[in-house]
Amino acid sequence: MMFDVIVVGAGPVGCKTAELLGKKGIKVLVLEEHPEIGKPVQCAGLVSHRIFELSEVSKDVIVNTVNRARFYASKKNYLELKSKNDVYVIDRKKFDKELSERVKSSGVKIKTSTKFENYCKKEAFLEVKTVKDDFQTKLLIGADGPNSTVARAATLKLPNNILVGLQTTVKSNFDVDTTELWFDKKISPDFFGWVIPENENWARIGLATSRNSMEYFKRFLRMRVGTKVKCRDNVSGVIRYGLIKKSVNDHVLLVGDASSQVKPFSGGGLIYGLIGAKFAAEACMKCLEKERYDSKFLEENYDVVWKKKLSLPIRKGLIMNKLVHSFSDVQLNFLFNSIEKGKFTKLMEFMDMDLL
């Protein structure tokens, strides 16, 4: 069966791209390797107010609202900042499922338990091979995450900055309106740890690092809440960040985590990915209208376009990431103390959570 577009990956970005195309009457198929959408969860679930405008998902997915952040340089020294806008803790499984229902409502079919394997280029289309069936498509969108199989099949090189994130939800006592970010190198040498409260009794505690993630994770849990605590909802995932050199090839484009549309400083991919989804859908419609599926046309109408919007924020995030993680714990303590005393105000203006 021939499709106009096949989207690999039914995460939020893949679903949003498919929904936007489905609403325009484009014949779209979404392939998802897992049997259930929303599982496994691979996200801390802390998002800005922009998420609802970009996704059009209802606020029913909100678990908690936080408006303060504590930045820890060490256990005894932290900087507390109040956000100008509310920040939301969301139920990612519920968020994903609502987006998938929007996709179905737009006339797009989602095939679960269908893993993409490879594709074969024909004269005017692609033959897409999965573990179950083969499909034909004019355009193939890789929305299949940081280790994208579509990117590998299209010989598109991904950035090599990789972190492994681990998280669990812990029962203890927490400040319900305050999230914690721990930059102590004993917790994570090249990223940070986090505590994201769902309510006064439960919080998502996790960290990411490029090496020995489990060792650092266990140490962080012991330090923050001790060993005799109840845990649920264990989460793990890969974070890949950096500016991809090229996100397109003939008949193929990457979006979301697959194209590293990810905030380098925080590792978040929802906002940038949903922005990318809009550009991806627009580019596909131009391709179908002009019957142009070559790499040059896709580069002009997608790769260049999304980078005009996101390359500067990604570069800023890379600079901030490199700067902060080059500091020793002593230097970081000094920086946090200086910010608390009113210095480095320009730096704080630079730190919009959706621009890092």
C-alpha cells in the first residue's frame, strides 16, 4: 500500500507531525515498535507553559505546578529562583495517549508492535520494511528517538554527545512547589540530578551522566532520601544533544530526538521537538505539492528552516552546558553565591528554560 508519509515513532513529536499532516488530508501511517503508546516512559515530565500551545493537549495531564527551583552546588549551598511563569509536572503516559487520540481523529492510522527495520529506495518512492509488513511511501519521517534507526538507514550522522538518564518516583517529604537541580560533581560529573515533586509525598528523582549512571544514581538517592524508601515507576533513557549536521536525505527527514532537537543544558526534547514537528509537516506538504522528494529540496524547506529557529538556542545551550560543567564545585558555589547577591543578572536573563 502506498502512503504519502510514513512516520516512524508514535511519541509526542511523531504523533504531532502525523496529526498536522492528517488534518490536511495527507495519507499518513504511523509505525510504533511498542505494543502500547506512552510506554515505556522516558521523560522527567517537567515542562513549560508553552507545551499546551504547541501540543494542543488538554491541561488534564498536569500532575503538579511548581514555581520555584533550587540550584544546588553542594548539599549545603543552593540558589533558589522563582519562575516568572508556572512550570508543570505532567503525566507523560497520559500526554502521549491524548496526542495519539488526536492523531486517530485526524484520520491517521497507527500500527503498534511494528518495528521499522530498513528501507529500499525505488525510482519514485521508498519501500519500507518492518518486522511485520512492507509499505511504500513518498516520504519517511524518523521520529524514533536518539538512537534513530531511520537516521542509520539514511546514513545521517547524529551528534555524539550522549547521556544516560535514570529516574524513579520516591515516597518521602517534599516541597510541593519547588523542583531541585543538583550540579554537585559527586552527583553527576557532566550533567545534574533532579527532584521533581508530584505532590508533598511523591517526587521523581533522577540524574543523567555519560558514564557509571547507575552508580551515581544510587549514591544520589542515598544522599537525598536514604535507603528505606518506597519507589515506583523506574525510568531510563538516552539523551543525545548537539546540532546535527544534516537532518534530511532523499525522501527522508528526521524530527525530534532523532534529529537532536533537544535542549543541551536540560536535556528536554518536547518543546524543540514539537516546534520541529510543525516545520516537518510544512516541509512534507511542500514536497507533495511540488512532487519533489530529493535531499536538496528537503534541506531548503526543512533542515535550513528548523535550524533558523532552533540552532541559536541549541548553540547557547551547548555553551552554557560546557561552561557550567567546566566549573569545579568551589567555583560553582562562588557563582551561585554571586547570583544570589544580584550579580550576573545578564546571565539569568539568558536562562529561559526553553532556550537551553
